[in-house]
Amino acid sequence: MKSEMEKLLARVEQVLARFEALLPPAPPPADWSASVAFRWHKSGPLNGHGWLQPVRHIHRIRLADLRGIGAQIARVEQNTRQFVAGEPANNVLLTGARGTGKSSMIKGLLDKYARQGLRLIEVDKRELVDLPAITDLVAGRRERFILFCDDLSFEAAEPGYKALKVALDGSISTTSDNLLIYATSNRRHLMPEYMQENLETKYVGDEIHPGESVEEKISLSERFGIWVSFYPFDQDEYLDIVAHWLQTFGCSAKEAQAAREEALQWGLSRGSRSGRVAYQFARDWAGQHAGGSRANRKGARG
């Protein structure tokens, strides 16, 4: 009888060993000293463990290099200063025209306030269902964490939509005091709009009552305490940004002036006069004229 029991236990152990081999590996512990920015990664598509991967090569940008959005920077920076100082602060939603500096502003804030304890965690919208796990990881840390979700938009059925809605405001649990959510989107209400939804709007006397689907969309975006809007740049603002980046890349003011016509043509060919397009033009122009620019500056010094 004993030998039969031993055989049975041995087979059970073999089955358990095979089962354990199929499980995803345990996530590595967070290395908080490795970086000031992290990405949330999953070890597998199904029931995989998530972990914080340090970003080894951070895209550093100064807030001073972002032109044409001074008012927007001032509003978000004030909120961030409060947060870093341990004072009450709000989750932030940055919306508006593409290429106007929404994501760059977040990177600039990290660059400026990392020495004061600010940290960044980038999360893809598909992984927002892991918000409770991320909150548990950072809770109790002395650093202050911005959970950054870039280019955020949802379809109504996506699981990340409900997870974000609950995390912002709507659950018995909440995010820790050292974690805020900063998101960027080209859509004000984070979800696509359809003509049918406009037909649901009702007029009662002088009041407008949106349909339920419209109310659902508004209910997510309004859970962000601060909304900041970004607008397309006009021609003068675009050229000012071009001149700034050209000078940053070592071109003289005279060279920047000479590049104006090409900068306008570049923007026209791209169908946009955004800050991103201005930066891309400046890199291209400065790269093509780098030899001449260095020779001119050397001659001026000699």
C-alpha cells in the first residue's frame, strides 16, 4: 500500500513540474536605481506577469526648447511642482493638434524634476488593466511617479478603457499618493465620435441633454482634474521654432533666416506646420549645411 502511495505522489510531482514549466517566469524585481524612467512590460500575452523595465536611453528634452506652448507648460508644470513637493495635485489630460509638444512636455518635466524625485512610467493603453499592480509596486516609495500614456484613445469595448476610468475615480480603491496619470490624446474625449450619437441629443426647453453614449465618453475625460488644449501653430510660430532648433544645432541667425523659405516648403509638403515638423526640418537642413556652417564660424573666429 505504501509503495502505491509513493508512486502516486511521484506522478503528482511530475505533473506539477510539467505544469510549472508552462507557467510564465516570475517578473524581475524593479531596479529603481537603474533609471528615472521605466516601461511596463508583460512576460506573455495570456496571464503574463508585468514588470518595470528601466529605460536605458532616455529622450531628454528641455522645457526651454519647447516654443509656442508657454501657457500650457506653465499650467502643467505648476501641477507637477505641487506633486513633487507632496502637495495635492491632479491627473492631467493633454489634447489637441498632433506634433505640438504634448509628449515632449512630459519628457521635459522629467528632465527638470528628476533630481527632485520625479519618475516616469510609460504604459501602453493595452496594459492599463495592470494599473492596480503598478500602484502596488510604487506605493510606499519616496519617489513621485507619473504614469504616462501617450496617444491615448479607445474603442468602447477595450478593457483598458474601464480600467483607466476606475483608476481615475470610481472604485473603492485608489491610486497611491505618489502616483499621477498624465495622458496625451488627439481626441478630447478619448473615444471616436459618430453621427448617430449626435442624433441622440435631446432638447428640453432651452437645455441640451446629450445622449447616453456621449455622456459615457465625457465621463472618462472629465475624471482628469486638468485638461490642457494644444492648437496648430501659425506660420510665424512655426518659423520661430525652426529658427530655435537651427540655432540649437549650431547654425547662425543669418543661416536660420536664409532657411525660412525652405522651411515653409518643407511644412507645405508635410501638410503641417507643427513643432515636430519644424524639428525634423531643422535636423535635415543643419545636417546638409553642417560643413559650411562650421567653416563659416571658424573663419569668423580666425
